Amino acid sequence: MTFIHDTACALVATAALVNTAGRGGEGLPDVPALTAFMRAHRWTGRHDCTVAELRAVQRLRPRLRPVWHRDEDGVVEIVNGLLRESNALPQLVRHDGEPHHLHATPRDAPLDTRMAVEAAMAFVDVVRAGELDRLRVCAYPDCDNVLVDLSRNRSRRFCEAGCGNRAAVTAYRARKAAAAPD
């Protein structure tokens, strides 16, 4: 794996967060959906379980999506803005049985702030490693979901929404149709 565990987890969670605002509709329609998202991606710390918190997280998504479409200077501009606005102060922490890792906000900071900073810190590692090409948009036609290619051979092309299966079925049907006698 190219990135350390907490960076990889933050990248995957950030892509999943961005994709909750995709063409398929609102993926975080209510507070229980946000709570489920937090559990699925192992977010810890403060969770107010309010509509205001949900709306703040929803407003974060369009600020993160451009990272998948910008060059290095554009990504750096976004990342620095997120870190500056959040008054990020990186510190090594250990909690919930996890080894030491980096947090740049306190556990009681608002959820959207923690999400923004976790994403920004992960993008810092991506930029420093020269691995921006691992941030991709799904290759399936009409899908605008984003993904992080953490594969060793850099071969991931499709998002988690089943696009890889749809592409395989489409290719299979095309091969069958081409092989069918006229």
C-alpha cells in the first residue's frame, strides 16, 4: 500500500463522503444516515446528531470534490484553505485501540471540521508522495463518483457503486452479440 493506514482510511472515507452527493440522489438524507456513515468509516469523537451538523457535513462535500479534478497547485490551494480555516494543529494521538496516528483537531471539534481536516491531512500525504493520479473519477459512462486507487498496480477504474460489475456485464453482452451468428 502506498499510504499509511490512517491516510488510506481518510482517503476512502473522503471519497465515500463526496459520493454521497452523486447523481444517485442524496446519500446523507438525514441524521441516522450520517450516523451510519460515521460508523461505517469508523469516525470517532463528537457527533451532535443534529440537522445542523448534517447540513454542515453536506456543505463540505462540494468543497472536497474539486480535489479530484485539480492539478497539484489547485489541490494545494484547497488543502491549505481547509487547514487554515480549521486552525489545524497536528498532534500524535492514540485512542480506541489504534496505534499512534495524526489528528489535527480535537475530538470535540465539530464533525464537519474534523472531516475537512482529516481529508486535508490525507491529501497532504497524497501531494507529498506525488500520487495525485491515484485520485480518479469512475470510468463508467455517466458516473461521476470519485475513487481512490490504492491498488498496487494502479488498475482501479470503477467506484464502489457497482460500476465495475455493470461494465463487465456490458462487455460480456457485447462479446456475446458479436459472436452470435447472423
